Amino acid sequence: MSAVTLGLIATFAPLAAALLLWALVPLRHRGAPAAWVTLLGSVIALAASVKLVIDRLGGAPDVRTTIPWIEERGRAMAELGVQLDGVSVPMLVIVCLVALCVQLFSVAYMHDEPPRAFGRYFTLHALFLFSMNVVVVSPNLLQLFAGWELVGLTSYLLIGFYFAKPSAAQAAVKAFWMTKLADMGFLFGLLVLYVNTGGFEWTAVPGTAIATWVTALLFLAVVGKSAQFPLHIWLPDAMEGPTPVSALLHAATMVAAGVFLVVRADPLFAQAPATREVMLWIGASTAVFAAGLALVQKDIKKVLAFSTCSQLGYMVAALGAGQAFAGFFHLGTHAFFKALLFLAAGSVIHAVHSNSLDDMGGLRKKLPLTTAAFVIGALSLAGVPGFAGFFSKDLVLGALEGKASWVPWAMLMGSAFLTAFYMGRVVIKAFWGAESEKAAHAHEGGLAMTGPLVALALPSLGAGFLGGWLATQVRAEYHLHLGLTPIAASAMALLGIGAAIMVFGKGGQAPLVGTLEKLDAFSLVDKTWAGAYRIGLLGVSSLAGWIDRYLIDGLMNFTGWAALEGGASARKLQTGLVRDYAMLVVVGVLVLVLIGVLR
Amino acid sequence: MNHLLATIVAAPAIAGAVLLVVPSTQRLAIRVVSLLGALVSLGASIQIALQYDRATGGLQLLETVPLVPSLGIHLKLAVDGWGVALLLLTGVIIVTGVLASWSVERRDKEFFLLLLVLVAGVFGVFVSQDLFVFFLFYEIAVLPMYLLIGIWGSSHEVPASGPFKFAWRRFAVGSKEYAAMKLTLMLLVGSAAILVAMFLLWGNSGARTFDLQVLEATKFPIGVQHVVFPLVWLGFGTLAGVFPFHTWSPDGHASAPTAVSMLHAGVLMKLGAFGVLRIGMVLVPDAAAWWAPIVGGVAVVNVLYGALCAASQKDLKYIVAYSSVSHMGVVMLGIATLNAAGWNGAVYQMVAHGIMTGLFFALVGLVYERAHTRAIAKMGGFAHVMPVVAGFFTLACLSSLGLPGTAGFIAEFMVFAGAAKGANAWWAVPGVLGAFVTAVYVLRACKAIFWGPAPAGEYSHLEDVRRTEWAAPLVLGSLLVVFGFWPRLLLDFIDVASQGYLGRLPLVALAQVVTP
Amino acid sequence: MNTWLQVLTLDLAVAAGAAVVLILDAIGTVSGRALGWLTAGLLAAVLGASFVVDVSGTVPHGVYVSGDWVLFFKRVFLIAGMLAVLGSIDWLAERTPRRQAEYYALTLFSLTGMMVVPGARDWVLLLVAFELMGIPLYVLAAWAKTDGQPQDEKLGPEAGLKLFVTGAASSAFTIFGLGLVIGETGSTAISALPAQPTQLTFVGMLMVIAGLGFKLGAVPFHMWVPDTYQGAPTPFVAFLSVAPKAGGLAALSVVTLTGWSAHQGLWATAIAVIAAASMLVGNLFALPQTDVRRLLGFSGVAQIGYVLIALGAGSQEGVAMALFFIATYVFTNLGAFLVVHAAAQASGGHETVKLAGLSRRTPWLGASLLVFLLSLAGIPFVLGFWAKLFVFVAAWRAGLSGLVVLGVVVAVLGLFYYLTVARSTFMAEGHTAEPVRAPMGLKVSIAVCLAAVVGLGLWPRPLVDEANKAASSFLQKR
Amino acid sequence: MTLASCLILSAAVLCVGIYGLLTRKQAVAMLLSIELMANSANMVFASYGHFRGGPSAQVFVLFALAITVAEVAVGLALVMLLYRRHGDTALDLASEARQ
């Protein structure tokens, strides 16, 4: 099979599953069969993408095929297609693999749901995988945008999966609004690119000024989708969704789409150093800021959510530093270990029926496998040497080393410490220490739960060693070097873990936690956005509504009123007195005669 | 030569005539006859689409019957690419509309009769190639609305306030009679303007004819053009909801019964935009080019202002109605761009918005029929009892906010692209902002109505979609997605027409894409 | 040259009919209803005869010129008379059983006068015919002297008196004006205007036009219209609202286009002013009306404005379109009044609210009223639309674009009040669901009007052709 | 006497008639005023007949007189009706139909 066919299979197999489930209502409503259909779709997609990788290992070239999508004056204005190269193929595997794991995990995790909801859940999953693959294989920015929005949609629907819960409904809408707000940047970027180049290619060379505009606008979308400061506020709320969803969408794949976009559009970003500078700073600030907030969360998923923000900050910073490969690499490893962490967290939540860290504790004995998986994920996230996260984080930090300003580098270093520190906190609070009340009845889930954990733990351990291959795929230079950065980073990770054991092992509190908690509780960014929404948007809209009803429409009513009043006043002239009528006749004759005479 | 175009116009009219002799007690027969009429039209429009040669473009399937030769009036029917797309839209909407009105209880015979008359008018407009006949059909399409809203509509109260409070006493603002009267009067003021413009064109054509092709070939004096264009713009524009002459729309759509809202927002408003495009832009291109910045500026107001107004509404139908105002702004914006992308987008948006708003109103009608309220505040958690409605409503919302994969995206994207590369690139900014505001209000409404805890009390036993009610969501919903993924199904037709007409515009050279 | 007898066959037949009616009544064996049917039958017969008998020709000295023009008008009058008589039969039999024959006779006399008007080319004949048309109307307007609705029994005399006072004053002005015109020219021939008329002639001419304007009910001679419509018997109003207006139009056309066509600038201005004022005032005053008869009265004032636009164009096309307009107006307005009459008989009043639910009670009557109203409003595919359209076209071609725009704009006002009536009949729930029982004559009459309005609305060609033929014959033989 | 002065006289009579028409409250007086107006017209005919000659004017007067008489006869009948309704002939009584 040709590469294009494989790419299409990888993309459309999940769509076929989704359509099948959508159309065959009984199938969907039965629940369990829906899961199998979705899984089958994902397996096919994964198989196709693995075949693609194998072909590439065998030296298959990059392929790109497009067909006209939207036309204008008889020629294509926009195209749809498939581009399979060193960026998309590895990404495809990552996405399909993580998705399959998560879906499998979900079969067990969600089995308590009513069949209809279960069916809906898997339909949405299939739809998500399709949308994500559309992003991954897209040959141009427009198709990428289409997929980008579709994953946003599935994210919205999956966050709001428990739509009966007002908080979940609110979170879903908020996520959609925030990302949509940012996506306006994407759309504007596309428009600017289109106007100046006549297309939507990331290979275009529109000149620095235009490229800066385009990339800045695109980056706005990245800030939204990848939950960078100050648009990150939706991500913690998004944890209202089922935990596997958080694992897949809000940690491993969808939020990474922003990073993927920048990696894809690297040729464009390369023409816009100013944008990169901004990215660097925003990424670094988010990394630190979110890591700080992760430290004080009581909800295990929120810790992971802020951690995701923080890690995305790393990637964005790397991209800002001009090292797309570093960001991409980190994206890949992060996908595995963060999905692993979430699924492990899901396993814990499934066992104790609570998200709160306070309800956990001492789970190490009850859930050995989960503990092992979580610890692997945490170590990888912390960047402990040997784990996948170490390699990629090292690359990111290395990318920043030697930049004009050392501040971002230092910030990321600091946040590496924080990462290890807060992950240590979670591990200790959840798995060590005294057994909590709720933990008493905890037990491991079935194979469907543990299987994916194992499947994800392996790459979390070893994916770092694939860096070299990945680098050849994207034609980047990659070599491990022993310098300041790896040593410092490793030191930071170990220091963080050590500090965590020191502090939390004794049940203590970290310094500055009080301040951070206050900061978290006050949630300034959140409140600013809420204020902007209430006062800005709702205020203006009520004003517009009032103006329309009472001024514009009022004017229309006034016109009618004036005509009617005119008629009503005029009718008084119809006095009913014959003499007046005769008078008018006389006047009429006089006027006519005058007209004639004076003519 | 076949008579497809005559068939498409005549089928609903004949069905209406048949209805006259069907006794009003035969309720099923009434519905079946109406449905047949609608189906024949739909079938004919599909057949037209199949027969239309997309490679050649231009006017096809021509039929001519002299009507009043002394005045140069001919019943000249033919269809261009735009017409094909809009005929398909109309066919789909009327079929689903008839099915959605299956449950009309009161005076159903008259209802279906008027509905069919109206739709015959709509079809007539899209296939007329004679300005006068165009206008006749236009009027036929507009007028039945008065009775349809006035008899079968619903009323509510609008409190008096603001500087024109005193005027409220004169009218029962918010009542169906008020809505019907306002709609009819405002639209007929528009018609009056069109009539005057028509005379001007006819009088200055030299040939004293209403034949659109002859008029197209005529180079009107610039002075005449400058009078004609604003008349056409505001005349037809009133029906297209051009600010500030859109105020009939919220009240009208809110008061109208389901199928009427579907047809009116779905198809009739398009007549207005189509008129601006087909008559205004094509017949008087020089003035159109001069006026385009103003048309576009007002359209931009429409988009953003309509969306903001929608965001402030508490009544479900008003939200949808204002969203129509906003989306029709997108159409007008596309028209004002004077380039192929914009025009394609405008026509595509007509179809997309037609389907989307038809779906919206069908679902809102379902909800209203069951819950007997349109106040969003009273609703909540309806997805528990009517999941299908919820699903399709969400789909309509998504198309409304221009989500890729739905027809709304293709349309809006093309319009914005057209605007961006036109003379006034900044138009795209409020356009896109409007789409964002749309996202805010549709999703908020969606959340408020369908999400949340399962409804208790009187709303706990609301039924989901059943029997004929499936038609509208299923057909319209699927089309939204199909046209979202594969726009060329329509775009092939639209583009060939836009290409042909664009050649007449003096500004085309300026608006060319800079190709790398 | 033809003989008087030949060219006036139809007119004389109608006059003879009046005599027969009176004689039969005097003999006393024939019932009033039968007389009514007889009258209608007679008019129908004369109408039929008009297609068979050749009445075209010119009498000695050119005092009377007959042709297509005259025939067109005669048929319009005959149709109007016939339909109005059919509509009156039952009302008369019930309300004024002892005075039925006189009513028919007076109607026939008035018709006779009307029928002579369009052919008259001499001031004496024109004036006599015009007054023969007018004087019976004064009587008929006050017909319901004691038999009106209980709440408006005093309105009968008032209706007659108002019509009379304004009418008499107007004709006094007409005669005064004629005095000046005839005196200055020295001839009673209408066409005998000197090439260089004096100022006095002009003054006289304008006075004559003013006097004719009264019959048309054009502003400012319209004040009697609503009051008389309200007080007079509705079936008669149906007649009054159409036939004399056609007569007035005929007279005005004869005067302006045969004799004074050289001075178009003078009278065209006057007519334009009257037309504009009529359209504005009629539509504006109609807005707040609650009594359908008054509403239709003011609407009639406005409609006359439209006719005058066409006449003001002064072209052959304009005349033709004015003819077309007035013919359509006969069917439309007559039909509307008769439906209102039928409904009012059943509901006990002519207010708009009393019409509530008409379409539920008797759907065909409701639908007919809607059709008539739409036609009056000028909505496509009913007759009134073509009338307005053709008038506008003719006026536009003659350069009266200002008047056309005004007409188009105020037509929207018109739509408002027509729709108000439609709203009542279609949307409001009536206080009773009992069907409206229309008597036979009324039914036939309304049905004919409806058929004409819808049929000609769909295919106006025949009437257009007739009107064009009439106009061309008129202008060729002037 | 010239034609002009005769015409001025007729115009004056016309004005008197108009004045009466507009000011008289009694219906009969109003009828008289109308008669006066009509006769002022007849004076015009008479004047022209006298000064310009020819039969037209004089013939016309006869018809005009007949018409006026017929009109006034009907008018008087209407006044009678008014009286029977209201017990008075004040014209302003007939003002129920208005506005």
C-alpha cells in the first residue's frame, strides 16, 4: 500500500467508526459494542501508522498529495490532502498509540456509565482521533486549522461529557470559548497569509514583516490551545471531563497540537525572530507559573493539569528558542508519560472514587502496578536521567542555553526543580504515608486498565532513546552532550525529589505554599477573564440589545406611530360640518385658479 | 428542451390549487398533497443540478413565454449557477418544512396552501430572468407571510421603555399581529424602492425591456446607476436584514410558526441578498463598485451588532433570529467584497445559513411545542429527555459559529478571505469577531437549554423527536456536515456563476489575488 | 353622420327600462324583488346588446361621438349598475319595501346620464348628462331616511345633504366657469377653444375642472365621501363609489383631452396637484378609521389620486391606463363594499371589529374580501396590481416620476389599513361562529367581482387591449 | 356698462353666494346661497350673450336654469328630511358622521 493510502486509512478508520456509531443508533445505545468499534478503528489507524514508520525505516520518501477543496475562479483556493513526512508520521504513531491505550483504559474506567453514555463516549473518542489525525497529516495550514477546530469540538463535548453537572458544562463552554478566542488569531493568521501569498502553505516566504504578523497570530492560537499564560485557565477546569479524556486530550495530544503547529510551521516561524522571542518568554513564564500552581492543588488531576501547562511552556520556550526539534521531542515523550500519569491517576481515582489527594495515601500496597506506573511517569516528568523526559527536557534546556538572555533558561531550570518537587509531593501524598479511609477498599482494575498503563510505561521509560531516530526524521541535529545543562537539569530533578521527600515525607508543607494557595484561590487571571466576559461582552451585548429594541426598533415604531398620529390628528379636520366642506370646496377652487393664474 | 424550471415553480402552486378542492377534514390528504408538491420541486431541483453543465456555466434550461410584450415583460425562466444552489436549498427547506408542520392543528388547509404559494414564489425568484417576473415572484413570496405569522404565530410581551416609549401604546409590540404587520410593511417599503429602481432600469435600458440579459448588456448612465443601486440595496436589503432595517426580523421570526420561520429565515432572507447580488451588483456594476464600501461597512455592523444583540436575548427564538441578522451580514459582506472568493462565500453562506437556520428553527419549534416556553431561563437539562434534539441543536450551533467541518465554516471563511483581499481588508476583523461572539451566545444557549441536571416537574416528560419530525434534523443536519466537508458539491455551480458575473465589475482587476 | 337614435340606443334602452320599472310598479302586480331582478336582467341585456348593436358613429354637428371609447365606459357603467342592483335587491326588499321601484328607476336614470357623458362633445349635453347622473345620487344617498341602522338612522339625510351641498356648490362653480369659457369662445362645442385664450378662459377652465373633481371625490372636494359612504345604504355606496367616479373620469378626460389638449400645461398641473393631494390625504385619513365604509371611502379618495396620475400624463397610454384602472376599480371596490355589506347585515355593524372572524364564519367571503383588499393595495397577481403598475408606467413615461414615487410610497400606508381589515377578518376570533348568509343577488354579484379580480389579475391582457383600443379611438376622434 | 363690469358684478354675486353658503346656519338660507351662486353663473352667460352676441350663451342659460331648479328641488326635499329627523333645519345638526 502506498503511503498516501496508509495515511488515509489512519485518518479515516476512526471517522468510519464514528460515522458507523452515529448512524447505527442501536449499536451506540448498546454501549459495549460501541467501544469495540472505536477500538477497531484505532487499531487500524495505529497499524497503518506503524506500517508507515516501518516503511520510513525502509527508506520511504516524504509524500504529499492534495486535492482542491474550496475553489475560486475555477482554481483551488484551498486544498485538502495528506503530507507524510518526518514530522507527521512519528506524531501519527504517538497519537494513535496513546489514543488506543486511553480508549482501552476507558473500557474499564467507564464501565459504570449507562450504555447510551458509554456509546456516546466512544463515538466522541473515534471522532477525536479522526480530528487529531487530520491535524497531523495536514499538508497546509488551512486543513490543520480545520482539524484544530474539530479537536476543539471533541474536547468541548468530552469535557462536557457529564453534562448534568453544571461545573462540567461550564468547564466545557469555557474551554471552547477560550480556545475559540485564541483561534481567531489562527484565522487572522491564515487570512494574512492568504492575502499575501495566495495560499496556506507553511513553506511560503512572505517576508519578515508579514511572517511576523502571521506567526504572531498563529502563536495566539497556540497560546489558547496549548494553555499558555494568560489563556491557560481553561485547562485546569477541563479536568471536569472523564480522566481518560484528560489523559488523551488535555495532556498527551490535543493540547500539544499547538506545539505541533509551530513545529509544522517552523519555516514560517524561522522568518519571524520577534515572534520567537515572545514565545520564548511566554513559554518560560508559563512553565514557572503553572509549576508553582501545581504545587498547591489538592486535586490530583489539577496537579497534572498545571503540570501539563508547565510542560507545554517548556515546549513553547524551546520553539521560541528556535529549536523546533526540541519542542517536538518533548511533545512526544510528554505525550507518553503524561498520558501514563493521567491514566494512573485515573486508576487511583477509579479505586478511591475521589480526585482529592487528601482521600488518598498509602495506595502503594493496594495498587502496586498503578504506583509503579505513576512513579515511572513522575520520574520521567521530573527529568530524572535515563527516563524519557530527561532526554527531551535536556534538549529543551539545552536549546535555551547560550541565548542572549539567560533568564528563560534559569526559569526553566527553576521550574525543573519545581516539577520534581510537586511530583514528589503527589507521589508521596497518594502512594506513601498512612492509608486513608477511602483507600482501604481500593484494588487494581482489570487488564483493560493495567494493560494500557504498562503499554505507556514502556515508552515513558525508553522513548528518550528514540531521539536520534526522530532527529533524522525531521533532519535536525541531535546528540547527547555532557555540558552544563544536563548536569544542572539532572541536579534540579534530583534536588526536587529530595526536597519533596524531605518536606512531604514528614507530612510537612512546602515554604511559600500559603502565598501560592492564596494566589491560586484568588485566581486573578480567571477573574480578569470572567470580568471581561461579564462587563465587556455581556455588558456591551445588553447595551446592543437595548439599543436595538428601544432605539432602532423604537424609531421604526415611532415612524408607524407618527403616521398613525398624523392620521388621527388629520381626521379632526373632517369636522362633519357641511359648511366646512363647502369651505374646502371654495378654497380648492381658489387654489386651483390661483395655480392657473400665477403659473 | 424540457420544462424542469416551469415544473419546479408550478409544482407547489398546483399542489396549492389541489388543496383548494381537498375538504379540510381530510387532514392527511392535505399533508400528503403538500408534501408531494414539495417533493416534486425538490426532485426537479436535484434534476436541474444534475443537468446543469458546470463547465459552461451561464444561463441554462431557458424557457420563454411572452407575458406583456408591450411592456417588455416575458416569463423567461433560466437558471445560473447561483440559482442551482439556491433552488436546492429551497427544495430541501420546503420539504423539511412541510414535514415539520405535520402537527399544525388549526386551519391546517389554509396553512399549507399559503406555505405552498410562498414557496412557489421563492422558486420563481431564483429562476426568473426577467426583472419584472422576478419582482412578481418576490412579492408572492413575501406576502403570505402576513397571514402565516398573523394566524399561526405566537405572541409575547415586550415592555415599553426607552425614548420612544409613547409609541408602544399604539401597538401591541410583541404580538403576532404586530410582528406580521411590521414585517409586511417594512418589506413592502423595500418593494416600493425596488419597484422604483425597476422603472429606472426599464426606462433607461433603451430597449424598454425587463429582460435581465438585455439589462446586463446595457451600460446604464452612471447617474441612473447611483440612484438604482441604493434603492436595490435597501429594497432587497430590508429582506436580507440590512442594518437598520432588520428590526422586522427578530419580531417576525420569533412570532412565526416553525415552518414559516424555517422558510423565512432559511430561504426568504436569501431572496433579499440574492436580489442585491443579482440585480444590484450585476446590473449596475459601476455604482455597485462605488457603493461597495458602504454596503460592506453596514454589513460589518450587521455581523457584529447582530451577534451582540443575539447575545443579550433571553428568548430562544430571538437568539436565532438575531443570529440570522448577523449571518446575513456575512452574506452582505461577501457581496460587498466584489471578488470571487467573497461572492462564492456569500452564496455559499446563503445556502449554509439557510440550512443551519432551518435546522435551528425546526428544533426550536420542537422544543417550544413541547415545553410551551421559549424563555431560556426556564429550560435546562433537556438533553436528558430529548437527546436527539440536543445533538442536532449542537450541530446547528457549531455551523453557526463557523466550525470547520460544517457548511458555515466554508462560507464564512471564503467571505472573510474575500474581504481580506478586497479593498477594505479590515472588514475581516469584525467579521471574525462576530463569529466569536456567535460562539459565545450559541454555546451559552446550548448549555442553558440542554445541559445541567435532568429537568424536573412539567419538563421531565418531554418527548424526543418522533415520526415526521425526524426529517428536518436528519436531512438538514446531514447536509450541514456534507457541505462542510465537501463544498464542491455546491461550489462548482456557484463559482462558475460568480466568474461570469464578476467580469462585469470594473474593480475586478484591483481585487485580483496576488499569486506567488 | 348617424342618427341620434342609433348612437344612443343603449342609453335610451336604459332610460326606457327606468320607465318600465316605474310603470310596472304603478300597476302594482310585480314584487319589488322581481323588479330588482328585472332591472339587473335589463342591464345585463343591454350589456349583451353592446356587443351586438353597432352604436358607433357621430351625430350631426359632432355633438355626440360614439365609438370604442364610449362603449368601454358604457360597459363599465352597465356592469357596475348591474352588480350594484343585484347587491341591493334583498336589502331594499327588507328595509324599504315600499320604495323599491323608485330606487331602481333612479339608479337607471343616473346610469343613463353616465352613459351619455363619455360621448358628449358639447357643453350643454355634457352638463345635462353630468347632472342627470348626479341628481338621482343625492336622492339615493338619503335613501335610508328612516330605515338605516338603529345607531345611524340620522345619517341617511346627512349623507344626502352633504353630498348635495358640496355637489351643488361644485356645480355652481362649474357653471360659472363654463360661463366664462363659453362666453369667451362663443361656442358651446367643447373643442372650440380659441388659439389665444384669455386669462378669463383659463380661470373658467380651472373652475370646470374643480367642479368635475367633486364627482371624482378628489381632494379637496372629497369631504363628503366618507360621511356619505357611512350614511347611505351600503349597496348604493358600492355603486356610488365606483360608477360616478368613472363618469367623472369620462367627463374630465373629454374636457381635458378633446377640447383643451392644447393647454395641457394648465390642466396637467392642476390635475397633478389634485392627484398628489388625493393620494396623500386619502391614505393618511384612512389610517385611523374604524368603520370600514369610511376607510374604504378615504381609500377611494386615494385611488382616485392614482387615476389622476395617469390622466395627468396626458398621453394615449395614460388615458388607456386610467381606463384600465377605473375598470379594475369597479370590480374591486364594488366587491369589497358588497362583502362588507353582507358581513355587516349579519353582524349588525360596519366597524372593522364587527368583521372579526369572517374568514372562519364564511371562508369564501373572507377570502373574497382579502382578494379585494389586496387588489386595492396593489399586490401582484390580483387586478389592482396591474392597474397601479400600468398607471405608474404611463406616468413614468410621461415624465411624472415624482408622482410615481409618491404613489409608490403612500401605497405602503394603504397597505397598512387594508391589512388592518384583513387582520380582523382573518386573525381575530369573532364573537360568533355562525356563517354569514348572503342572499342570492349579493352572492352572484360578489362572485362576479371575485372572478374578474382574480381572472384578470392572472391574465390582464384582454382588459388592457380593450382599454388601449378605447383610448386610441378617443384620441383619434377628438 | 361694459362686459368687464358685468362680469365683476357676477363675480360679486358669486362671492355673496359663497359668503352665504359659508355663514348661514339655516339649511334653507344655504340653499338660497347656492341658488345665488348658480345665478351669478347665469349672469355671466347673460353678460356674454349681451355683449358678444350669439346663441350659445343664451341657450346655455336655459339648461343651466333647469338644472339648478332640479338640484334645488332635491335640496329642499333633503332639507325636509333634515327637519323631520331633527325638528329643525339648522345645517350643523347634520354633523354626526365625522372624523
